[in-house]
Amino acid sequence: MKSALLASLLTITATAHAAPKWIEAESFANPGGWVLDTQFIDIMGSPYLMAHGMGKVVKDAETEIELPAGEYTLWARTKNWVGPWDAPGAPGRFQIAVNGEMLKHEFGATGKDWQWEKAGPVKISGKAKITLKDLTGFDGRVDAIVLSDDTSFTPDVSMRKKMLGLPEKAPETSEYDLVVVGGGYSGMGAAVSGARQGLKVAFIQNRPVLGGNGSSEIQVWAMGGTRRGLYPHLGEIIEEMADRASNSPAADPQEFNDKLKEDVVKAEKTIDLFLNTHVYGVEMGKDGKNIRSVTGLDTKSGKETRFVGKFFVDCTGHGSVGALAGAEFMMEEKGRMGMSNMWVMKNLKKPVTWPSTPWALPLGLEDFPEPKEMAPVGKKNAANQAGYDLGYTPVPNPELYVHGEWFWESGFDKHPINDLELIRDHNFRAVYGAVSALKTLKAEKYGSYDLTWLAYIGGPRESRRIVGDLVLNGEDMVKGIIHPDGCVPTTWDQDLHYPKEQYMKKFPDNPFISRAEFGKHTDRKNGYPVPYRCFYSKDIGNLFMAGRTISVERHALGSTRVMRTCGMMGEVVGKAAWICVRHHTSPRGVYEQYLDILKELMSQPGAMRRDTIEGSLYMPKNAKKLPDTALSSDSIDPKKLDGIVIDDKDAELNGKWAHGEGLKPYVGDYYSYGSEKNASARFAFSVKETGKYEVRIFFQPHANRGKSVPVTVLGANGEKTVSVDQTQKPKLDKGAHSLGVFSFNAGEESAVIFRTEGAKGNVHLDAVQVLPAK
């Protein structure tokens, strides 16, 4: 009897297995050179680590675990990221070591989608160090690692929560007055504005930094005019934390000033900031028409939290909260604006090798625009000259850098959410293919250049738009139809992006270079006032929107989508949320019953605050004073420029010329442009003293401008004609371009003459400046 019982116990012991060990890659104690990617959680279920070395092997990621002694099979969830295109090679390969012993299996070399790959056996006794060893520097990626001593075990992503020991229902917070989801400009505006109205705010962002597209991770200039129109104090909050970058992208990511953004937010004592937290779920209230909480995933630990709130703001850019709550939304099936991943190369003044990239797009020099040299910065830039403290030291010698700009964009006919990872990876293949082409086909120029920055976080432009009580269309803006609740000034043209035909030939199914098509607009100086009714859902009773998610048709989106404009939407929503809490009403109720109060709040300076919901507004003694003129002002006052300045409105124009205000900044009230045959423009002047003078012209570049605009200077030594490429950005500040130094006699009429003949595009006229030569 005893023998049988002993045999039974031995059998049970022999077949018992230790619980499998699940290790989230993003929770590694030391990520080394691997970066955290949280963009695609809604697609593949998790954040992951990525070896984004831009062709250089990154430092190992390491962590320690503890398991009972035994022999284990190791599984890793990974992806051969070029597999979907059947591209040759596997750029994302890596290995895993356990206690310093490297497993032979190379991960990330097969398949077309995320998959579990098996390696082993691995012997472990107690503590063990797990190491991720990058092999290529080209974006190898790992989601999770699982160790099991059961050879029949196969992991599945559905096991994640249970194996991490997380509760089925996430714990919840106490109730916030306002829960802001999304940490771009619209979210920053909403969180700070709400807090200054005395609201208790939860501010949730799924990245480690704030700013969204205007952060150091993506580096898109913050555009759009603030501090103007019906409510000129709107934009003051955003200007406290907006970037002052000189180039987009920049030589140094610090130009986008992530720290300033976070400092301004953290200065508000009633904001709880939750970085690295991705909202993926919504819990509705008992009535099914209001949101009770949103569920956020800590992207490093995997822990989940339900954030309970009275009111919510969807600032996600994708309308994620609204969609999860069941709100009606709009989204184009095809032909949307895409997503950008910009990049920077630096001239190291010595030969720089570049790995072979057979898996990248096979590009020739004719397949993409050559990267542009960065504009000079010096010790001051336009922001500094306007009176702003930059908060950083500009990079010296910006002429050593070239950059791939906003138009490196793809995904026009791809799904803006489900295909996001494929869109980003296609952009990677395009950039790496371009660098390979420059390094091999134009080695005489680019042999000494190195790829120093490539955005692995994409900059999307168009996704879901949640339907509000009013859907603003572009024609309203063109016709100047002003709604009673018009508020946020939008000053950007109706700018939509399309594939640039010139570069579509080799990859017509998925082009990666875009062009901007500027449609009509109305008042670019004062702005068209976007109605408040575009800022809340018609279906979900306590849901606001700000940013790209607002209720507009897509032509209006082309104008309202830029960041400073989005930030002002957030400012309005923060004020409206206070009215909702204070007067026990809804976002719709603010329009129907309390619009006058909202208008009064929008008329107050952005620094005004109240200490409690019931308290009165006051101006703090230490309120930050902004310069009198906002950086985003469209025009340059010719009276503030040195020397002799002749504006285009004072020039003698012959032929047909149109006025414009879409390319900013411009001198005076507008600029002029035209391409009519034999048209000309004469800017006449005379100097008071005979001598040598530098002659400058002002213009802003555009793809449809002339590549060889003939500009003639008439002076003491006769005429000299200079050819100017107006598709390229001028190298001097504020759009100034030097034609050179010329001699002029005192009292004699001199002139600068523009002609359209041979210009190869539109000739851009703005102003001429004449300065004594140094």
C-alpha cells in the first residue's frame, strides 16, 4: 500500500511543472539602446522594445528573473518587419542570451506578422539574467519572452494578463472632474486650461514626453496663428509651452523643448500627469450614454488603471476614446493624408560607412527629393528676436546637417489605425533606401554623412473625426459664415496632402513622398472662428474633443489640424468643462444655456486662475508675461526691418499678379505671385550716400515657385541678373535671401526687377531690402 502511494506521489512530482514565466520586454530593468514603441498597442496588443540604431547595433537590454532549477524552453514574440513585402533579407534580427550563454536561434528572421519563436533548451537554477542582443541596428523588435519547462506549452497573447498576475478588472481612481486623453498640443491646452479653472484633472499620455507631433520624438513645427480674432487671449496658454524650433526636423531634438511642456503642466497642482499610459478601453455609465471611466495600460509595467471622471476629452488624434464609447465618427475610405517619419543626416567630415540594405526600397536618386540643408540659426532665431527665451542653446554649424522633411509621408490609401505599423515600416524602408542611394550613387557628396536621427514615432495627419452637434465644412470658411459659437481662430490654409506624382512611378501602390495642396481660405490674419459645437460629441453626453478629432469635414480639417490651433481648442474645452462642473450641465448644455459665460471666460487672459471650482478668477502675481507679439504672427512689419525696405504693394507691377497670405511669414500685408508671360515687377529706390550695399529679397519657398527666377539689380555699374531658386528655403532669417553686394550712387534711381520669363514656376514677390555693406 505504501509502495503504491509512494509511486503515485513520484509520478505526480515528475509530471508537475513550474508556472511559465512571462516577461514583458518593455519592463526590462535596463533597456540599453532599445527604444519603447507604444504606437501599435491597438493593433498587436502591447508595447514593445525596438533596436532603432539606424544601422548601428544598439546596446544590449538586460533584466533579471528567478525560476526554479530546471530546463526551459524560451519563446519570444517578434516580427520580421520586412516580411509583409517579401523583401530579401531580415533587418530586424537579434539573439537572446541567458546568463551570458547565447542561444543559437536568430529571432526576427522569418514570417510576415507577429509570431512566437522558440529557442532552447535553457538551463536555469534560481536567478537568471536575460539579455537582448541586437545584430543589425535596423529595428529588431520584441514584445514578450516566456520561459516554460513544459515542452508541450505554447504561449498566446490572450494569456498575458493572467500570467502577469493582473486582476481581471483594473483598480479605479477617485473621480476626476476632467480626464484628458492624449498629450499633444490639444491635450496640453485642455489640461492646463481646466486646471486653471480649479478642476481636478487626470492628464494621460502614452509616450514619455508631451507635445505629440510637436515633441522631440516627431519634430513637426507648431503652426497656426494664436492671440487674435474674436478672443485674442486664446493661445496664451499654448504660447507658454510651444516650441521655438528653427528647423523641422532639427539638428538637436532639444529645440522642441519637451522639458518646458512638462514643466508648465506640472506647475499646475491640480493636474495628475500619467505619462507612458495608453488608454485602450472605455467603461460606460449605467445610462449607456455617458463615459464612467477609461482604462489605461502602464506601458512599462503592464499594470492597468481605470480613470473615473465626470467629463472626458478625446485628444488622441485618432478619436480612440470616442470610437470605444460608440460615438459616431467620420473617416475617409481612401485618399487620406498619411503619416510622416522625418530624418536628419550630419556631415562628419570623414568617410562614414553604411551597411547594405537589400530589404529597403530600391531607390535611385530620381525617386526622391534630395535632403535640404538646414537653415542657419546662430545665437538667435526668430523666436529669440521676438522676445522669447528659447530655453536651449542652438546647435552650432547647422549647415553640416541635411534633413528629410514633412513630405516623407505614406499611407494615403492604407487604414489609418489598423495599418499604422505597416505605414511606419514602409516609411523606414523608404528612408533607408534613400540613404543607401545617397551614400552609393552620390558618394562624392554624401560619403561623409551619417544618419543621425530618424523618427520611429510617426506623425499622423488624418484619422477618425467624431461627429458633434455641428460639422464644420470648408465652404463655410470660404464664404465667411460666422456661427454664434465661433471661437478658436484657424489661420492655416485648407491644406491637404496627396502623393507627389513625380515620385510615384516606382511604387504607385504605396507612394512615400507627398505634396501639399492649399485650397481657399478666408481671413488669415484674424482667423476663421471654429464653432464650439465642433468640440463635443453629439452621442456621448460627457465627451469633448480637441485636435484632429473634432467635428469637421476634411477640407476644414486641412485648416484646423495644425498644432497651435489644436491647442486653442483645448483651452476652450478646459473652460467649458468648468462650466459643466460648476453648473451641473453637459457640453451641449454649455452651448444651449451658458454660451455667454463661455464667451466671458474666453475673453480672459490665459494666466487667469481660480483656486477652487467655486472661487473667483484672479491674476497671479508671478504670471508669466508673454512678448507683445506672438511668434506665430503672419506678417513682418517693414518698419522694423533695417535699411531701405520696399514692400511689394509699393512696387510697380506689370502684368497679372495675385496676392497671397498662405506662406508665412511675409512682409507687410501680403505677398504677390504670378507666372503670366512677360510679367514683371520693379522695386525702385535711391540711397542717400554713394557706396556699396547688400541687396536682399524676401520670399517663402514652395514647390510651385520658380526654380530659376531672374532678378535684375540696376545700380551704379549697370545691370546684373541673378537666378534665384524659390523652391528652396532662403538661408537668412525671416525668409530673406541675399542677392549680393552692389554699388549705388546717391540720389540716382536704382531698382530690383523681377521677371517671369524663364522662371520655371511662379515668381514670388514680397519685399526688397537694401543695407550698407559690412
